[in-house]
Amino acid sequence: DTGVSQNPRHKITKRGQNVTFRCDPISEHNRLYWYRQTLGQGPEFLTYFQNEAQLEKSRLLSDRFSAERPKGSFSTLEIQRTEQGDSAMYLCASSLVSDMIYNEQFFGPGTRLTVL
Amino acid sequence: AQKITQTQPGMFVQEKEAVTLDCTYDTSDQSYGLFWYKQPSSGEMIFLIYQGSYDEQNATEGRYSLNFQKARKSANLVISASQLGDSAMYFCAMREGLRGSTLGRLYFGRGTQLTVWP
């Protein structure tokens, strides 16, 4: 296991379609995070899981977005009825469970979504 | 209010020279951590260096050092002896203390695009 992987790397879809992304964290990592990065901006937090429990969701995560981590391993992020404003890089990160402030999050390569 | 502010959209430096990338932060927590990440054009975020709010010494990692000025709430990244491969987007990020639902998330700035020229 060499790191966090994300699939697909690129997705082009038409407005109104549903899309699903997958993230496979580093195997021993219990925490998994989703971020969204639009052009010219830094990543913005969307949600995170500890094992299979979704512990926090950002206001950015509208009703059209849903994330799951059914068995506490991989996670999926689904966007329903995509809009052009959803075009962005979707980044996944994972980390160990720790109460330390220094708890490095390891990022995947991202999925770049383009909504036409 | 922005949690992390990076005021330099772009910076240019000649190879082998040092460069400082600015970062200021805003938090009312006493316990927090500051991170710098590098993002090449390929997209992955690469962790560079970390500074804890209680750390008395400035963090250093190889050619990277962090100029931490707590009273000014600044955490500038210094890259010494720049290399062509350092050309990338650099993000400053913060993780706040262990309270409530904020545990875990990172707040990022808008980034600084560094270009190293020969």
C-alpha cells in the first residue's frame, strides 16, 4: 500500500448527471477526509469519517452530495444532478486516529470533475 | 474572516536563491498547528513542514524552514537553495485545537504559485 488512491482521476459529465468518486485510504488509517478545490483556491473541507461514522459535514456539502464509508475502508462521494459549479478537483486524505494536533493527513491525487 | 491568508498569488525566484512565502492565520484557540503543503501541476498535495503553536523552536525540514511569529500570527515558509523542481503551488494550512466538531479538518489558504527560473 503506497498511499491514498482515488478513482477516476478525471471525469467529464453533462449537467444533470450523477457522478460517483472512490477513495481508498492508506490501509491502517481510520480517518478519511474529502476536500474540494476549485480553480485558484485552496482545498475546502467537505466531510470526514472516523471508521464508518461520518463525524462532520461542511455547509458546502449540499443535499446533492452524499458520502459513505460503509465498512470503514474505502469511501465514495456521490454528486447528484451535477451543476457547472461542481467542476473542481475532489481530494481525499486519510490519517490515523490521534488527538495530537500534528496528525498528518496524506492526500490522494484527486479526481478532477468537469461538468459541461 | 479567513482563517489562513496568503497574500502572494505568485512568486519568482532564481535557482539556488532563497525565497519566503507568506502566511498569516486567524484563530482564537491556544492550541493549533500550522502546515505547509506543495502541490505540483500533477495535483497531489505533498506535506512539507509542520509547526505547533506551543513549539518554541522554528520547524526545519531539509531546505524548508518555518519562520513562526506567534504574536504576529504569521508562519512564513522559507525555501533555501531553490531548485527548478520547487516550482509548484504552495499552501499554508491550519488545524485548530481539540474541541467539538472542528477536530480533524484543515483550513487552507489560497496558495502561492512559486516559479523557479534558471
